[in-house]
Amino acid sequence: MSNFTFTETRIKGVYIIDVKTYGDNRGYFMETYKEEDFIAAGLDYKFVQDNQSSSRKGVLRGLHFQKTFPQAKLVRVLKGEVFDVAVDLRKGSGTYGRWVGVLLSEGNHRQFMIPRGFAHGFIVVSDMAEFAYKCDEKYHPEDEGGILWNDPDINIDWPKVGEIILSDKDKRNPTLAECQIRF
């Protein structure tokens, strides 16, 4: 019996993963990844790097991708709450340029599986958030790419959080049409 429920989103290959938790008066326990369950669901990834970030409310990270060494990511929130987004950049995909998003929180324990060929980003909607993710390809800083978070052609419906806080790099990201990336 699996401790995971895998739900494919409206974009093929992108999954929301609900995790069964076991709790009592001491707290809770949960599996966050089990290779055989993921493979049985058709998600056969070999993760090679784990990352974690901490951000305050209004921080928007993204939309990021690796150009030559694309990464699949399994993302989740350890503390707080974020709205997480994947944008399809796959060549020949019927959903190229479309996005799907999900609210991830320490309370819902939900995870988001983003395959290779997607831009990824999130915004913190709680006072702060700790965000963790597994990648199936190591990070190559010289290979990094990005798309403008508020590209009107993608039209992501970001939650209203007050001031949006971006890195200088993310402020300069091109639109999807300008970068013309397709995996």
C-alpha cells in the first residue's frame, strides 16, 4: 500500500502528490519519497541533488530553468506556504507556454512533481517559508535561464500578497517570446 496519491494535472507529466501522514500526540511521521512507489506511478527519476531555501512573504523566485541540463524537480514546503508554478516549455507540446500551479504548505504536506522541460517558480504567501526540492540533474550556474514572472502571454494568476520581492536577475528575465526556449 502506497503512502502517496499521484494526481496528474491538466499538463501531462506534472503531478500533485498527496502524502499520507501518521500522527498522534507526539507529532507526525510521513514518507516524502519512496522510489518504488514513484516508479509504480510512472515517475522514474534518479535524484542527484537536494536544495532548500528560506524566504519571506512576497518573495517570488522564478521562473527558472536550465537550458542545456534541464532538471526534473520534486518540490515541497517544510514551513509556511507557497504558491508553486510550472510552465511548459517542451517543444511540440500541446500545452507549450501554459502553466499549472498549486498551493504547497507545511499543513497540507503536498508535493509537486515537475518534469524536465518546464520553467519553475514560486511566491511565498505566508510570513516566511522553507522550501525543499530534489533535482534529477545537478545545478549548473552557467546554464541558468529564466522567464519574466509576469509575462502577459503566460498570464499566471499569482496570489495577491502585497509587495512582490524579486532578485535583480529575475527582474531582468525576458518574456517567453523573447527567449524562445523549447526543450
